[in-house]
Amino acid sequence: MVIFLLLVLVAVALGIIGVAADGLGYLLAIGIVIFVADVAFITVQGSRRVRRRPVR
């Protein structure tokens, strides 16, 4: 969970720098890619933890 939050902060920081600085739009793109990868990672981790027990 700590890694998830850290990566979200990095993505937001890169996005802000990419928007604010002229000519650094690629940082915004990198921030978006990191954020999407992070959300996908946490979704996969969440689906692995859910273990369905058979109904008796």
C-alpha cells in the first residue's frame, strides 16, 4: 500500500511539473502512464486477495 501511495505522489508531481513548465509535456505523459500502471497494479493485487470460498 505504501508503494501505491508513493507512486501516486510521483505521478501527481510529474504531472504538475509537466503542466507548469513550458516544453516539459513529456513529464505529464510519464505521470499519466505511471498513474495508470499503478491503478492496474493495485487492481490486480486486490483481485488476488479475494478468495472465494465454496458454498456448502
